[in-house]
Amino acid sequence: MLEALNTAPLPHEEIQELLRQAQRGDVSALEQLVVHNAALVKSIVKKFLNRGVEYEDLFQIGNLGLIKAIRNYSAAFDVRFSTYAVPMIAGEIKRFLRDDGMVKVSRSLKETAKRAAQVREQLYRERGQEPGVQDIAFAMGIRDEELVFALDSARSHVSLNEPVFEEDNGVTLMDRMEETAAEDAQVVDKLLLKELLSSLDSRERKLIFLRYFQDKTQSEIAKVLGVSQVQVSRLESRIMKKLRKEAQ
């Protein structure tokens, strides 16, 4: 499999040349770029698991997004290819899940839904009352979210305003879809941030980590880095301009 191949990082200039060759129709260059970016696709796919689609299917869809990014990328964008590719890959996966995910139900989810029905029946007989989703998930040894996806996928055409669970908790499919859309947007933002930070050197990353992840003041950071507060201020300003330029 493509994802199983391990390749050394390619210099920026070599990536740019491979992109030009691939866009001219060089299949070998295209394949090399796909293999080189397999880890990037894999990291994005992991964020969209437990949606009713098998990992291998999502990986292939992610590669389609990668190929689109390869064909549409331009050096004039003035951003690294991986930064440009992240939202393209994630967008392709999100479109697939939105358009096809509710129709194509994996065998594992079908089996989970079937087992859930059996566990529900068993708990009902033992307790004499209808078990909740948490009760069923606990008895099955799975997370509540996994059970939710399995039950949602097993149900055929339903109204978006229909409750997600049989119990009256007021949560509808529309609510679930809106929550998922917000979560997906956060996933893309985090992946993009990770790519942007990887473009910084170790000193720059340390400054950003201390400033924005540990809420250190510029004076505190200056002591850690062994520089003046003014130097920290200038360096931070330069880093932020660099990141904004990369994110455009």
C-alpha cells in the first residue's frame, strides 16, 4: 500500500519540479508525489474515522483530494504544497462523507448495530426497563460515539428533525450534522496549523509554543531564550507575518 512506503523528506525545489512534471502529464512524478504525501493523507484520514466508512476507503478518497491539489497547485500561491493540500484533502473527504457516507454503510457498523439490538434486548429483559445509549455502549465495551454512528447508519431514510435516539433527549439528526460540521472545521484548522508550524525553525516553534500554548509573556520568553524582550517582540512579529503569508 502507498501508506506503507517510507520516504525521506524531499527538498522544496524537488517538490516544485515534481509538481511541474506531474501537471505536464508525467505519471511517474505524480506517483512519487502521492507516495511522498501518504503520511499527510493518513494523518487527515485519522481525524474522520468512525463515520461509517472504512479507513481504506477514506484513504483512497483522501488521495483523490491530494491529486486534485497536485493538479491545481501553483507556485504563484507562495505557500508550501503541503499547506495548500491540507484543506483540499480534508474537503474531498468531507464531501464524500456528506454525499455518500449515509448511504454506504460499512460491514463493521452493520454488525455493531445488530449487536447493539441484541444487547438492548438482553438489558431490557434483565432490568425490565428500556436501557439508554450509555448503558448499551458500556455493555458492549465501546464509546457512546461509536454506538451513535452505528445506530444512525443502520437507520434508513429518516427526517432531519427526527431524534437521534429512541429516548426523548431532544437531539435531532440536524443537531448532530451541525455539530459534526463544526468539528470538521476545527479538524482542518488544526491540521493547517500543524503544517504552518512545521515551516518554522526550532527556535521559532519554541517561541510560539511558549507564547500561545503556555501563555508566557514576552519578558518570560526572553529569559528562556536568552535574549531581550525587544528581540522577542520583533521575532514574534516576524513569525506571525510569515504564518499569515503561508496561510493565505
